[in-house]
Amino acid sequence: MSSSLIISAAIFGLILSGLIAFLFRFVSKRGNLLAGLVSIASGILGAVAAQQLLAGAYGPVLFGLSIVPMAAGVLVMMGLVYYVYIKVAKR
């Protein structure tokens, strides 16, 4: 896979995870900056991993990127990392 697709997937992950982290912080009023940054970084990794593993297999394709698997990868990775962050922070 070319590096331009990987960079495009990372940009898509950054935009989507940044939007989700902003909305979560705005709605819940309880997220801190470190949790938001870690969630955004994990969202980027989730988008890139989904693009690498499921490229063109499911859903619509926009600019050579599979949108549905990448969005699912962002949501799953952000949720998983935020859950672990909350459990570790309570100790």
C-alpha cells in the first residue's frame, strides 16, 4: 500500500477522532486534555489499521479510502483506550 493512502487514512482518523473527542468533552464536561489527546492518537491508529486490514472490502470508498471500516476502527480504538485510561486513572 502506498504511503499516500496511509497518510490520507491518518488525516481521516485525525479529523474524525478530533471531532469525536471535542464532542465528548463538550457534552460530558468531564474529559481532560490528556485523555483527549490519547483518544485522538488511538483514533488515528485505528483508522490506519482498519485501512490496512480491510482496504476496499466493505462500504463506500472515497479517495481510495474505505470509510465504514475506518470509522469503526476510530470508534473502537477510542472507546477501548478511553476505557482503559479511566480504569487506570481510578487507581
